[in-house]
Amino acid sequence: MTEAQALHALEEENRVLRERLAALEDEQFRTQNPTPSPIPTPIPPVPTPPPIPFLEPKIDPPPEFDGKVSEYATFLDHCEFYFDNKPSMFLNNEKNKVSLVISRLRGRAAAWAHALRRTNPANPAFLSWLQFRALMNSLLRNYGRYSL
């Protein structure tokens, strides 16, 4: 067999193999993606009424807190009540809780919180209401009967 004949035979074999490969790929595609059967015309669903929007109650924010120990428990109760009734703002958002509480602090209590932020802005207590409340509890315990 001459070199030209050998080349021609290889080209012919190559062509046959490509045709077989294309046929196999086509068959594989058809088995993986069968022709969908016609979809019957659906019966229109019964319209569902629109959801009733959840309106959060209008509640005044917690009172301001200036550090008087005798008012601390009531202040915390107001804060918790406010958090519970404003889920769009506070549910699973501890940072918002801490920010609200700091915004309601006045006098020496506010000075304490802002000094804490200035000295350690990365303090994890600013991202966790439980940790921040524990810091405030600790501070007020240290002052005993006295105000901040």
C-alpha cells in the first residue's frame, strides 16, 4: 500500500468514526432529554387572597436612661418590650439592639458607653445585646446604690 493509499484509508476511517461518534452523542442526548409530552392545558388556580400585611404596633421607644440604678430594671424591660414588638428592626439583629440602647442613654451612662466605643470600637459587646447588657449589669453592680 502506498503512502497516499494509507493516508486515504486513515481519512476514511476517521470520517466513519466521526459519524459514529455523532450518532452516539445524538442518541445519548435523546435519552437524557426525551421529547416532552404535550402539557395539558392547566385549570386556572383559584386566586389566593393577598397576604394581610403585618403592621408593627406604634410604640414609643424606651425612655432615656441616665444611670439611676433604681430605674435600670424598668429601662431594660422597656427595651426588651420594644425589641419584641419591632421584629423587622430587631429580630436576629443584635447590633441594632445595642445601638438603640446606646441612643437612649444620657448623662454618665452615655459617657460610659461612648468612652467604651472610643477605647475599643471592635469590642464584641457592640454586636451582642446579651454581652452589652452584661457589661451594663456589671457596671451598675459595681456602683451599688449609687448612680453612674
